[in-house]
Amino acid sequence: MHSRMAELQQIFRFAHDYSNMDTVFTDPSRGICWEFMYSQIPDALQPYFNSIRPNLNPGDSGPDPSIKLHSTSFRLNFISVHFYADGTSFGSLIVGPFLLDEPSVSSLNTVLLEHHLPITFMPLIEQYYLSLPLISSNKTDRLVEFLSFLSFHFHQRKQQSSLKTIQIDVQNEFVRLPETVKEKTDEAILTINDRYRTENKLLSVIENGSIEKLEAMQEELAIFSKLPDRIPNNPLRSRKNLAFVTNTLLRKAAEQGGVHPVYIDSISEKFAIQIEKTTSIQQLSNLHDKMLYEYCETVRKLSLKYYSPVIRTAIEYIRLHLAEPLRLEAIATAVHVSPSDLSRQFKKETGQPLTSYINSLRIREALQIIRSEPISITDIAQMVGFSDVNYFTKVFKQLQGVTPSDYRKTLQCKAAKKPQT
């Protein structure tokens, strides 16, 4: 008996490794002996879906081995194999759930209607079904053949197990929910509501470029670390997919915050590459935090949300052509207004003349380059749009209080004094 159970356990592992799906072995009384679970049922759906597998009829207790394909009213499919040898029923192996057809809005709506589920469950149903394996009829046949071989090996009989298709209907299992089930469902709905509320709050914070509010939300953001893996057998891939979604949402929030798409696209592409290159969930977690702060800081620095369309377009033109000669007439032509109207409106909305604004932007860019690149001061002047290095030095000193060379020396002295680690 002990050797038989050891053999069954090995068969169970073979079935799981080959199918790459949820695999359960139950004893004759349908108690679970061993299980490997990939798919995770959302909390609110568990009262309805947890009953499906126990209600399957895996096979007869007689000596004839049988393999059954179970197609349930939830459009979920399972394959079961009954194991019988030496006059004893050892139990059944169940593989699934899996899908034979890609879930559509129509089919998921049918599941909701047939099982009297609230329409508010649609996002959860979709999330769960998209996390399940979708396999072809050919793969189903190969899986049946493989399980048939395992069954044959265990039974030591020279006959093929038969494939049967049965319909299992469990739609009335919880038509009237017990109070305890209702409480659990209500708790799950509250959790979902909290997650969506927090997400909307986060996007609003990013849209407004509020670093302070973002820092104050850290405890609330922990709710996103508890999201179920949508690809349960590959948690890293699942988390990467969520990170891509987050990147898209943050990009749209930054756009709503008044940042030009050119800047957003650059940030989004950078993070998309970094997400794919991560090799651990911890790296993704760190990258997630970095994404939040960078998008928020970008909105804070580059948002043009509260400017009029003319001034917004003028500032976008200046930023995109900062290294080129920028004359009032050329900018006015680009935004389709007269030079005098642009000059007057620009000072009214920004609080400074157009030339001063351009110079401040150029010096800000120069500061960034000096901090990060060992480039000559003359080259930096050219890079940020100053054709005359002496004029560049003059403007730099007016705004920063020191010359570019002295500013660089100060940075080098600070770096030299920093203790080595």
C-alpha cells in the first residue's frame, strides 16, 4: 500500500509538470491528498467557484479505469482520472480548471446571468478567466493520452481508458447565500472599492504633481502589493504586466497634468524597458516607487495645465527648440499671434519677460549637464542655446551667483570630501 501511494504521488507530480495547470489528487471520500495550485480565485468569487471542483464526479469506484472531461456551467473545464488497483480504489487525479475557448464579453455575461452573479463582478470574472490556461483541442487530446498512459501504467492493464464528456451544473449551489458568505463577499467588495479609490487618488496626485501628497500616501499604496497574480504560475511575469499597466496609467495622468507628450513618451519608454529587464519582484517594487516619483516630479516641473492655450503652445515650442536661436518673432509665428500680443500675454501669465524665461530654462538645463557630464563650459553653452560663451557665463552668474566654472569646482570639492564607501 505504501509503495502504491508513493507511485501515485510520482504520477501526480508527472501530471502537474506535464499539464502546467492546477492539479489535485483526492482520496475515495474526496478529501484532498495533494495539490499544486496556480490559479487564484478572487475573494468575492470564492463562494461561487470553490464549490466547482468538489462537485465533479471524477469516476466510478469500480476496477475499470476512466478518464473524464468535465465541462461545467461556468465554462470551466477539468480532466479527471480514477485510479484503481489490487482491488482497491485509491482516488482520483483532477487537472484544471482550463478554458477551451477564449473568454468573450458575451460568454462571461452568460456566466453572470446563469449563476445570478452581480454585474459588478464582471471585472473580477474577467480577471479570473484571463488568468486561466487556454488550451487547444489538440493539447487536450495529448493531455488525455498522457493521463491515460499514467492510468494504464498504474492499473497494469492493456486497455485504453475511455474519454467521456459530462455536464456538471452547480449554478444553484448558492442561489441563496448564507449570511457568512454574504459577509465575505461584502468584505471583498469593500477591498476592491478601496483599491479603486486609492488608484484614483494616486492618479490625481500625479496629475497635480504633488510630491508631498504622494509621500503621505505610502501606507495606502501598500494595497497594490496584495493584488492576486493574474499569471499565478509566473508571478514575476504577472507583476511585470501590472507594472506596464501602471506605467500607462501614470503616463495618462501626467498628460492630464499638462505635460507635453514628447516628455511623457520618453519617460514611458524608459520605464517600459526597465520593467522588462527586471529579474525579481523586489526590483519591480523599487522600480514602481521610482516611477511614481519621476512622473510626479515631471508634472511638477513641466506642467502647463494652468496656462492659456497660446502660452502653453509657446512654452512647448521654447522647450523643444531650446538649443536653437529663439526670437520673439519666430515664436509668435509658431503660435499664430503677433509678437506684441505674445510678449504681453507671456509676461502676464508667467510673471517674467519672454527672454528672461528662455534664459532661466537654458541655465536650468546647463546646471543639469554640469552636474552629470564632464563637458567643457563652451560646449555646454552651445548645447543649451548660447552662441556666445561669455554671454552664457554672464547670464549664469546673474541667476546662480557664481560662474559656471566656479559652480563646477564647488561640486568637485564636495565630491572629494564625501567619504568613500
